[in-house]
Amino acid sequence: MRKMIRVLGTACIAVLVAASVATPQARRGGATAERQAVYYPGPGEDWERRAPAQVGLDARQLEEAIAFAKASEAKQPRDLEAAHYQSFAREPYGEGIGPFKARGDPAGVILRHGYIVAEWGDPQRVDMTFSVTKSFLSTTVGLALDRGLIRSVEDRVAEAMAPVELVMHESATNGESTLLPFETPHNRKITWDHLLRQTSDWEGTLWGKPEWADRPTGEPSEWRTRARLEPGSAYEYNDVRVNVLALAALNVWRRPLPQVLKELVMDPIGASQTWRWHGYANSWVLIDGLAMQSVSGGGHWGGGMFISARDQARFGYLTLRRGKWKDKQLLSEAWVRMALTPTPAQPTYGFMNWFLNTDRKLLPSAPASAFAHLGAGTNMVYVDPEHDLVIVARWIERSALDEFVRRALGAVKSR
């Protein structure tokens, strides 16, 4: 039996966003715009709900949009390990090395002005989120920059890297005990910005996966021997290079990235204790005499962030509020501004995995100012500053995203 959409509400409280996060319409109002406190949910279940009409949404159109999302369920098997072996495992070195988990029903959350307006499926179920993980990874780099552990994203990563001592594993890199991931002439030129924007063209093998084996194109005879592109000159979505960034961030922090994220972001925004961020069976290193797992930036070979739609919505709301949560700036405004700056080689991409709607190419039905944290599945955390809206949609066909967003925005009746 189809579950009823939960569209809930309490007494209406009119909320206008403060000037720092105001809609474009409010900003145009200048000093005369009314300023009131922005709503932030408390931890766990301390999250207020509003009926659609109370926050300027049409309930019927919202229900129709959600029905469309549920009807557009992803076609891949719900057994995500089986799905892996039907897709990525066909690549060279494609075997899984991290955990997988069978997914649940399509699920999602819609926030307006921070209030829960609608939910569907099981928003508290913990599932893989694939490359949405990259947005959590880049966040740990932003936290390091904000604290001076990284001086500038224009710095070369090699300058911050010590030799990486491996915890030996039968499938570690060819029996080596130490990694020097930025020691080739090409790799020494790579900056943090290049890695964050997926424009590094890093060369090498990490955790048993050569970078050329990820989504290989062109002639197989040239996969290993092609000339390297100058860092910054070309965009290539590549999960081996993402995992290199995770290893570099671990080296800078000298503590596991899930601990960094939990202490500095997830606990302050009131996220649950159910999310987990995994690496691989062979991605263990020694730092300061302690074994630490270098986590992955997605679920390409398993692993990555396992998280609920509710916790995704909290993270999306943090990015809507440009890194601020209540009275604390968890991520600096400068970092968010950089994350939302188009990559010259790929203008619809900011820092991983902030997908931008530059020239409305990503989602033609959405404002150009909207952005999304995207991963396979499809998992989408849609963030819309113009409409003060966050939408989490899980397990929806990628081809249905724009139509779903169009229908959801059709429910907006007032600012």
C-alpha cells in the first residue's frame, strides 16, 4: 500500500530570513526590509513542521511533485552491491573493496524557511549516498582552511604531505609500505583547488585502483601512456583522485575525517548518531603511531557516507545558510563563496560536490542561483536560496530531476 505523504503543520509563525541569507527580493528591499530571526531546528526530533500554506506553498501541487518523485524510482537494483557489479565492476580493477548496503524505498524531505513541510518514504533510514559524500569531504578541507591547517587552496598539496605509511593489507598497493602520492613531476604541481574542482589529472594508483581505470574512455592502448594535462586545464570526474584528496586531508588533520566532521559540523547542526563514513578494507594508514582509515569520497567501489534523508536535509540547510548555524559560522562565508564559484573548465561544477546551475544548464527549471549536492542513485540535496528551499530526493531517476524540481517549484505561491 502506498504510504501517505506526511504534510504536517502547527501554528503559523511568519519567518523572514536575515539579511545575510535573504532572498534576492528581500535584498533588493535594502535597509527597509524587515529583519527577523532565521529558524534553525534543534537536535534530533526537535524540528518544527509547517503546513504548506503556512510557508507559501500549495499543498496539492506539492503532493503531485512528491508523487512524481516516487513514481520515478531509480531502475537499478535495490541491492546496491548487485548494482555495482552490473555497472562499475565492468571497469578494469572494478571489484568492490568497501561496504555496500541494500537501499530502501524512495524517500525525501522538503524544507521551507528551515521547517519540515513534507516527507516521504522513511526519511530516517540510513542508506548509501554515493557522491553526495564528496560534499562532506570538501567540507573537511574547508574546515582545515578556516583553521589555518591549509594556508590557501592555491597551495600545492605536495607541500603539506608527509610520506604515508600503510597498514599492510593483502590487497594494498603492490606490497609497498609507504606512499608518496605527490612526488611525480606532474603531481607536484597539483593544488588543493585542482583536487577540489576535479581538474588535477593526478596520476597514480591508490588503494589498488589506478586513476586511468575509473570510467576509462578512448583507446585502451593509451589508458596508461597518454600525456598528462596541465592541472586546472581540464575537468574529469574521477573517484581515485577524490580519494587522493581524502588522504591529503587526513594527512593535514592527523585524525580521522569522520571525527572531524562529527565534532565540527554534524553534532553542531543536530544530526543523528546513525550516519557512518566508510573507507575501504585496504585504506588504512599509520599517523602518529595510530591506525586510521582514509575514507572514500563516494560509493564507486563501496564505502562512502551512509546517512539518512533527515541528516542530508540538515547539511543542505547548512549550505543554504552559507555555513552558519544559529549563532555560529561553522563553515566560513569565504569557503562557501569559493565552493559556489564555477570551475573554468566545467562551469556547472564548484568544489566537489557542489553542482551549480550556471546558465541554468544543470536544472533548466530552477533558478541559476540554485545548486545541488548530487550522487548516484540518484541522491539529490537541492538547495534554492531564491525560494529559501531545501529538497532531499533519494532513489529517483537522474533524468527525472528537472521535472521533479519544476513541479516542486510550481508549488511556490509566495516568498
